[in-house]
Amino acid sequence: MRIGFGNDLHRLEDGEKLILGGIEISFKTGSVGHSDGDALLHAVTDAVLGALALGDIGTHFPDHDDRWKDSDSSIFLAEAARLAREMGFEIVNVDSTISIERPKLRPYIDEMRANVADALGVEIESVNVKAKTGEGLGEIGNGLAVKAEAVVLLDSKSD
Ligand code: MG
């Protein structure tokens, strides 16, 4: 078995799209990023790549490459899952937490889980997504940033 950890932080600014877990959420601020700025999918992608000891999302999809500008981040996650399978691993489960002050993410959680599961090629029961606020403190609490953290467990298919 192998474990991987990923995290990601994006600035939130007026007039940007807020995309989390593959869902565009209607809100006054959104995440600044080269791709679609989806902090959750970036964190899970980094967790899978981390478990494989294959570097990070920037190694595979450099932000100076125009191919990935405004890109749908599920492409990155699906590619990380493909690499895992190619190396003989299956994805056992994913746990993750998004930290954002507003909006409340509860209505979107199950759709996010489904999107992460689809990109990884696993069942929704293998994916957990949690949401927290910043309790009014710091960059999260003041609505200046969104953060996501994820852990993933991989198992060798031959077991
Ligand atoms: Mg990112």
C-alpha cells in the first residue's frame, strides 16, 4: 500500500469563477489560477502523484504551458489515476477537506464526491469531501483564499 498527501491554495478575487470539485458555484469571488483553479481536484491530484512518488501537478502540467490554461482540472486527476493503474495500483479511498469561509458547500458535497470518483474511476463510496470555514481568521476566514487538502490510499493490484 502507498499513501499520498496533497494540498492546494488559491487566491479568491472578484469576477473569477469559483470551481470546486468540478462544480461551478455561483459566488461573488472565485479562484485565481492558470487552469480552472479547482483547489480540490488539484489537491487530490497531488495526493495521487505523491503516493506514486511522481512529483506534483506542476511537474506534469506546468503552468507556463498554454495547453493547461483555463483547463478542466478533472483532466489532471484522470491522468494521475491512469498513471496509478499503469504502475499497478488501484485507488482504495480518498479523504479531503476544503477550507473556505463562504459560500456554504454542503449542497455541493455529493456532486463533488461523484466528480472526483468519476475522474479517478472509483465508486463514490470511496471518496469523502469535507468542508470547513476559517472561523473568521486569517486568509481563509477573511475570504481571501480557498484551501484544499487530501489524502489517498493506493493498493497494489496484485495483492
Ligand atoms: Mg492549484
